Amino acid sequence: MRMTLQIDKALLKAAREACGAATDEETVRRGLETLLRDAAYQRIRQLRGSEAGAKDTLRRKKLAEAQKTAHERYGKAFQRLAE
């Protein structure tokens, strides 16, 4: 789509150098894409902690500890299942 925009030359030049774009069109496109990505990220951040009944998710380290503990408790049973 063609559109005429009034953009400050110094601002466009600085943005173009900052993002490494080859053309003014690419600079504007990258800027708009970044703006949309940032807005989506902010919406996701607002949801953080909004689920009151959510259970805590085991992270890798906690999961490994839980698996180790389970293996220590039920090691013989795990070995029989593996056979």
C-alpha cells in the first residue's frame, strides 16, 4: 500500500542506522513490527499471575529433584517397569 508520511529526517536516519535496514521502507516496516511485538508482549505480561487457582509449574531443576526423589523412593519398581 502506498502512503505519504511526514517523518523527521534525523529520526528516520537514526532508526535506519539502529536497525540496520537497507531502505526507508524497511526501516518503517521493522519499526511497526517491533511496536506490534512489544504490544503483544505487554498484553502477555498483564496476564502474569492473573490465574488465581493455577498450580505452580515444576521448573527443570525442581523437576529433576522430584524425579530423583521418586526414583529413590520407588527405585525397584522403576527398574521392574524398565525391564
